[in-house]
Amino acid sequence: MVTQLRPPTRSLQLVAADGTVLGATVVEPRRPRGTVVIHGATAVPHGYYQAFAEYLGARGLRVLAYDYRGVGASRPPSLRGFDATMTQWARLDAAAAHAWARELGDDVVVVGHSFGGQLIGLLDDVRDARGAVLVGAQLGWYRHWPRAQAVRHALLWYGAVPILTAATGYLPGRAGLGVDLPAGVAREWARWCTQPGYLIGSHPDAAARFARWDRPTLFYSFTDDDFAPPAAVDALLARLVGAPLEHRRIAPYQLHLDAIGHFGFFRPRAAGLWTAAARHLEAALAGDLDDARPAAPVAAPWITDAEIAADLAHGRG
């Protein structure tokens, strides 16, 4: 458990280029040494990242976390008929977060969780950042999952999403994603997940953006993450050919935890991982990683069957 002096936190509103107001929170130490923008996962309200943001703030970093339109503090009273897509999340909402950070005049680094890591392929503004920590990021074509899970995903994307969004005007959280999602977000997500190139199938220019990303990147994946299996993680890593990138594949037992899963990195019980992430962000802000070069391709250290069995014995997150 991390115990440090808690820096002040305040709520604010970001305004996207189309006028949409987004709820956000900034952790602001007295003398910030740079700004961290947290791009969250799909369907995860930004408050989920507060403990991690406070940890970074206690180390002297200003941290902005925000909600995409239609989620959390950026949700309207009703999602029926509310217009939102994942492309808008990237090119309007994430862009608004970067515009806010630019106005401060500080150097910027990013933390991208799941969909937040995919933004590299969708948003030119993210190149403002001097470095990144990506957590549980992947390219989510459903056939990247093992067969049994792929069948369940196919039923979700081809069946449940179109049926439920047509019937209710949004995707209810009871479909298995935790919170309600705007219909346009759910439909676009389903379209991406049923294309071999995932979002690249809809946005061919994303391939070039991924390849142009050249910022020092620390990439975390987890052996018990059912939302980011090895093939999906590898699909994204294979696109980041220009980045000096370190991939850390973590098993829960390495931290003496029962589970980490897709979301556990940001929980205080996984704070043993936070120090390395913070040091990477600080080094990127300080320019200490500016001379880093893209790493030669290395096969990801996927775990053995025995290690998988050990993780399953501990349980999954």
C-alpha cells in the first residue's frame, strides 16, 4: 500500500471542439513538474483512476483524468438518442484533454488504459506527449481470443449489441460491460471487434499513426487479463514499430496477489507496479529517454502451462 501526502484534487469541465462538456478531475501538486493525461478504458468512469492519480500527484506530477462523452461525469440524463462514437471519444474528447494540457505550457506524458492506449492510432494530438505508459492495451478483433471466448464475443458483437441498442437506444450495462454505453459507441466498438484489423479496418490511417509513434513507452500486460489475450496484445505491439518500447508481462503471483486482470493495475493493492510506471513518466518528462531507440523485435515472454495453472489456482480478476 502506498502512503504519501495526498495532493489537492479539483473537478473541472473540458469543452470539446463540438461544444460537448466533459467531466474531469485534476490532481494538482503545488509545484508540478509536468502533466500526465490519463486516457481511460471503455466504460470506466475516470474516478477509477483516482488512487493512481494521487500517487503520481504526491510525486509532483499534475494529473488530468476525464470521462468520455456518455460515461460517468460526461453522461447526459438519458442515453436514448445521445450521439456518441468511439471515434468522437478519440478525436474530440481526448483531443480536448490534450488541448487543456497544452494551455498550461508544461511537458505532457500519457497513461493509456485499454482503449486509452489505442488512441495512439486515432489522435494526432497524442504526439504532444513525451512518453507513455500503456496498460492492458490491445487490438480487439474477437478472433484474437481463444475459441470458446471468441464464440461468446461473436454472440455479443453480432447479436446482443445490435439487438439491445435497437430495443433500448443504448447498450445497458447488464450486457456485461459494467456501465451503460451510448448506442453509437457500442455499435462502432462491435464493428471494430469484428474486423481483423480492429479500428484500422475503419480508419486505415491509424496504421501510419501507430507506426509513427516514437515516444518512450512502457507497456504492461497481465497473464490473467481476459480482456487482453496474448494475440490481441501482440497485434498492437506489432504496430508500434517506431517506439522505444519495454513490454512487461506480469503474473499476479509476482506481486503476491490473487489477481490483477484488466483493471487491477490501478487498484492500490497493485501499487508495487506504480513506482516503475512513475519513474518512466518522470524520465520521459525530464528528457532522460530522448535518445532511446526502437527496440529490436523480441518474442513476448508468454508464460508456461504450469504458470497458467498457478494463476488459475489463485483466481482471476
